[in-house]
Amino acid sequence: MVDQPRSSQRYAAKPREDEQKLVKRMLELVRENCRYGYRRIAALLRQEGWQVNIKRVYRLWRQEGLKVPQKKRKRRRLGVKENGCYHRRAEHKNHVLAWDFIFDRTTSGSTLKCLSIVDEYTRECLALKIDRSITSEDVLDTLAELFAMRGVPRHIRSDNGPEFIANAVQRWLKQLEIETLYVAPGSPWQNGYAESFHSRVRDEFFAIEEFENLGEARKLAAAWKENYNHRRPHSSLGYVAPAERSPSPYSHKL
């Protein structure tokens, strides 16, 4: 054939046979996890057995017009206290736990207080206790139950909230030879793992679910915690779930 324009003879790509099924499943995962980006969706697809690479998922993501709104990143500061998470890092599982409080409301406007405990090394959520109020005694009960199942950690990091610096809490932790790492007042970045986890809780849980009452909030929190630990791909762990975290010592020593 001669005198044929080159632009009219280009190869026309044909979609793969499984393209429609893949897009359908991808959209289902997006509806279930509306705050996930294409990388986490790709990780979930691979968990289910799909043979897909990140470029293919990104192409279909753009094709379907999917987008996760970008957030403004806050400036990170190291602070000055030696107990901050960037100065004293976890070296292995159950080495350093981080705990803090986060708040939400029911549909009727009642306050919900949530105590979270995170393993800084594996990023596992060890506790997500929700109640109307949580006292230092409630904190001790939660820790006692957790330590009975998981063992006693070496360190526990928190801010200077009254529930954490209560004399009863300090005495009990001292008896167990657990070193408390209190960060400087007004320095949330020094408890960065707890703060990062709370941003996920707000964005992927509190911002999506409505709680009719305390019982419903507890039930949904338990389901979300299970999914977070065992299924949700974690970007800082190479897109595997926290429960799959394999030991790899930090170079920084406590």
C-alpha cells in the first residue's frame, strides 16, 4: 500500500478481556474505601489475586475520573524534648506504644471520647476504646487487658494530659518497669505516630460514619480497627497491612 497517511495507520489498542470486571471491582473498592488512593486500591486488588501493576490501575483510575482530594501538609517540627518520636524510635514490636485521645459526637450531639493505643513499630492499632468519658482508671483497665494479651512494652509515649500523668497511672507503669515518654506541652508532632493514626481515624472513619448511639459507635470502631490492622494497606509499610509487619531494626537507639 502506498500514499497512505502515517496518522491513519496507527495501532488501535484493544481493551483486555478482564478490563470491565477489573474496573467494576475497582469501583466497588473505591465505594467501600472512599478515602483510598489508587496505590492502596491496587494493593487491595493484588490481595484479592488480580494480576495488575500500578500503571494499569492508575490508567483506569484516570479513565474513570477518580480522585482523592489533596490535603495541605503541615510543616513538621522536631521540637526540643528528647522524648519525641524522631529522637527515640521503636526498634521492634511492643517496644514503644503511643496513646492519645480523639473526640467525636453522636447524631444527637452527645460527646464521644476515644482512647487509641498504637504500636509505633508495627503501626497496629491495639486499642480503640470509645465511651462518654474516660478516666485514668479506665485507662489502667484498658492497659491491663492489653498487656495481659500482648505482653508489657518497654516504653509508652503520650502528651501531658491529666489521664496520662495521673499519680495512679504513673505508679502502676513504674511497678511494671515501663518508661513513660512524655512529650513537650503543645508539641503534637513529638507524638507523631498517634497524631498520624488519628488523622486516618478522622478521615476514614469519623468523617464517614454517623453514630446513633454509644453501642453503635463501639461496634463500628471494632470493625474499623480489624480492617485497619489486617486488610488496609499502609503506605509507610510498603502497602502491607500492619499485622503483616516484619521485624527490621531501626538504626536509632533508645
